[in-house]
Amino acid sequence: MNGEISFESLRRVQMAEKKNPNLTPLETDFYQAYFNHLVNLQAKLRENFSLESAKAFESTKKVLEDTAKTREKKIIFKALADFEENGIDTSGMATEEKELYNSLITILSAYKPGSSKNLTDLSSNNKPLMNSKITDSKKIRLLIDIPQFVGENGTVGPFVAGTDVELKINDAKILIFQGAAQEI
């Protein structure tokens, strides 16, 4: 890391994160550099314990944790906003934050069929699809008898093996995953 590694510089980053709704740009190795700094502070503490060393270690650790939590929340919201706008941007993020951001984008992409973007027809000037049915159920064939259970929308079942049923997608996926049903 090119910048200064100290409690004061870390505290400046923490304050900037609290004051600004956007992410403060960081170097990619920010967390690694401060982790190494904490390791050094801890080593000094073990070599020659003093109240001042203990306070320096604990204060730095708390400020780093607080900064990371604040940035984590911002990254979650940034990923959602960027995904909705189709504008992926990891500039100013540390390596670990880029991994989190990219993971969130991947999750949002997998969830895309239920995203608000699919609720509008882009070929008709972004007007909602009034007459379109959003598929939220799945047809399955039950392989075993299924007792009554609490599903996504309340009580479901009981069902007899060999029966074809249409269930909420999440309920159907669970039964398929457990080997109790197959998709048809």
C-alpha cells in the first residue's frame, strides 16, 4: 500500500465513510496492509506488554472492523443499484470488497427472473406487462407420499406418490432436492 498505515489514517477513512454516502476510494491492498499492521501491533504487544500497546492494538482493530462493516453495507447497496442500472464498477474497492461485490452481482444475476427489470416489457416503452402471467409455480411429479407441510404460502398437502401437482417454485425445488419429486 502506497499510503500511510497508521491509526490516524485509518480513522480518517472511518470518518470519511461515515460522512459520505458513497464509498471512499481505497487501494486494493488496504485490508491486507492493515491486517499486517495489526499483526505487527500484536507482536509488539506480546514482546513488551504495555497499556499503551494494548490500547493501540484494540483501537486499531475496532476502527478497522467498524470501517469494514460500514463499507460492506455500502457495497451491498451499490451492487444492487449498479445491477439495476447495468453499470458494474469496482473502482476504489479493496480486493476483498471486489470479491464481495462480484459475488453479489452473481447472486443478483441468478435471481434476475424475479427482478424488477423483467416486470416491464422493454419493447413497449417500459410499460408494465398487464396481461402477462409471472410464473411463480412449478409442475412436479411426487415420487413418494408427502404429508401435509407448511410451504411458502401456508399449509400444503398431503399428497400421494405418483401425483402431478403444481406448487410454488421454492416448495417444488425443496421436494426435488430431497428426492421426493421430479420436475415435469
